[in-house]
Amino acid sequence: MVGLEKASARVSPVYRRSAGTTLTGWGMLLSAVGAVGCVLWGVGPYPPLVTETGLAVLAVVFAAAWIVASRRAPERAGSAPGRSRVVVWLVAWLVPLATMACVNLGFMVSPEYGRETERLDAARFGSYEVTVARLAADPVRGDNASDEPVFFETDLVLRVPYDSGPREVTVPRMYTRYEPPKAGMRIDVHYAPGDPRPHSPVLQDGRRRGAGVLGSGMLILALFPVVCAGAVLTGALAHGMPRGARRYAPPVHLPAFGILLLGLLLLLPAAMGWEAGGQARSAALLSCVTPGAALAWIWRWSFKLKAAR
């Protein structure tokens, strides 16, 4: 009799699901993927990153709608559906890529640097050979290691052919290899022939930072840890995450969304180009822990709820 009473007292598992939860859940996930992808690809070359910020805000709106839709969805009897392979792959790779996007925003160029780069690119900024008009100071021989070529450094007056006509420009601390510079020598510099400004930059090293991780030197450094993390998370989520983790549970998802919202708020000054007391870069770098922290919270509390049931 006791056994029958216990059996009858058991509550069969239920979960909530509707067309609204499916649409808002996928909207949240795809908006987040779009925001991360735009940051890494460099769609916005410099702040303000309107497209990226808009997609991130859209993901937050979809997340709030998913919570509301989940609370209103009808209850269904039985165990929650199994893990979707597509969702597993998206989440597993979104977390390390989102972390890399946060790091990238932490090193994003300033709006002023971005506008200057855009202006110079429009004026055909690149490497050109110009003529040394005269020396503005005596050459100084540099001290190099014995197995490196000798170089000389001095201030030079260059004859630079702009579209509006040639100009003489003094460039400080230019160097030449093997022999000291002299009038009439040809030398490579970076400048923009179409820039009409009288103080347009003329540089010996004119490399400028590209937009996004995929267009910068950070790609090689970031690729290995992202691939490793994505592969590990794919296997872990495919075999270890409880089935009900995709179904709304306040102690599981509300704190996780709070962590992600905090990360978005930390990223906002860097994404919009606000100074934020000079702490925008530090705040963006601090936000890189939030994607992994949110996933860790969902993982931990999903197992706790599963055990309690």
C-alpha cells in the first residue's frame, strides 16, 4: 500500500512550449550570432557600432519575449524534447566567439582614429616613392647588432607630389639603411596624394589597424583557443547538458540573462565610442568573462533542478 501511495503521489514531468517560445528563442540566438559575427568581421570599422549594438539589443528584446512566451505557453506532459544538434553547435561556438568579440571591442580603435583612417583611405593613402629635397639635420648612425645592416637616422625635407601640386614636407626621424641620406635620393613613405589638408600625415611606417579580429593580427592568436573551446563545448553540450536546459526555469535562466545583460552594458561604452572616464576599454575586456559565466550558470543549475526532480 505504501508503495502504491508513493507511486500515485509522483508527478509526471511537464514542460512549456509553444510557437512563441520557438520563434523568440531562435530570434534571440540568431540575433546574438549576428551581433558577434558583425563585430568579428569588422562590419563597423570604428565606433559607434550601430549595426552590432542594434543586433545585441534585439537579442535582449527576444530574450525578454522568450521569457514572457515561456510563462504563457501551455503545459505539455512528458519529458522535454532532446537537445537540438543545431542549437548545440550554435551555443558551443557562440560562447568562445562572443568572448573573442568582447576582447576585440576592448582593443577597438577610437572614433577619431577610425574617421582619420576613412579619410586617408578615401584620399588613396598608401606607400609611394618620393624625393629627398634636403636634409634638415645631420645624419646619426644607429647602433645595431653586428649581424644587422647599418642604418642612419635624421630629419628630412621631402618633395611630396600631391594631386593639388608638389609640397615640401619635413618628416622627423627618418632612417635609411647602409648609407646616409642625401638630396635627390628616392625614399618610400606613406601618404595620401588626394588629401588637401596642409598637415596631411607623411609617415615612414604608415601601417594602420584594420577593423575586426578577422582583419587584424589578432586572428592567429585567437584562432587556436577558440577552436579548442568550441570543440570541447560541442562535445560537452551534446552529451552532458540536461534535456530541460532549453525550457525556461527562473532559477536557471534569469540569472544567466542578468549576467549577459551586464556584459552588454559593459560593452556599450566601447561599442558606441563613449569615453566613460577612460574606462571603456577596461570595461569591455572585463565583459569577456560573461558569456562563459552565463553558460556555466545554466549548466550548474540545470543539473541541480534535474536532481531535485
